[in-house]
Amino acid sequence: MKINLALWDRILRFILGVLFTGWAIAGGPWWAYVGVYFILTSGWGLDPLYSIFRIRTAQLEDRNLIPPE
């Protein structure tokens, strides 16, 4: 499985995702539900928008989770 998010990026996305989603549930603005997207991409390790714009925060050795034989 290919990934394009580094560990620090995944942790930051998860924290922001929880904060935004909690804010939206507590009565915040509707756009705060973008936190669900942050949580899903942090768990998956792949951001489709990063793929479209060819942005990668993961190092070269982190991109392929299956080690070469």
C-alpha cells in the first residue's frame, strides 16, 4: 500500500480532525465536519488531494509499507 503522509502529518491530522469534528458536533459551523476527512486520511495514510497535486510528506522509504524481498 502506498502512502503519502509522514507520521508527523498523520498525527497532526488526527488531532485536528478530532478537534474539528468535536467542535462541529458541539454546534460549531458546518464546515468543521472537514475533521472527519482529516481522521480518515490520517488512518489511511493516503490523502487523495495530495496525490492530485503530487505532494508528499512521507520519506521515500516510508512510501511502500511492504519491504522489498
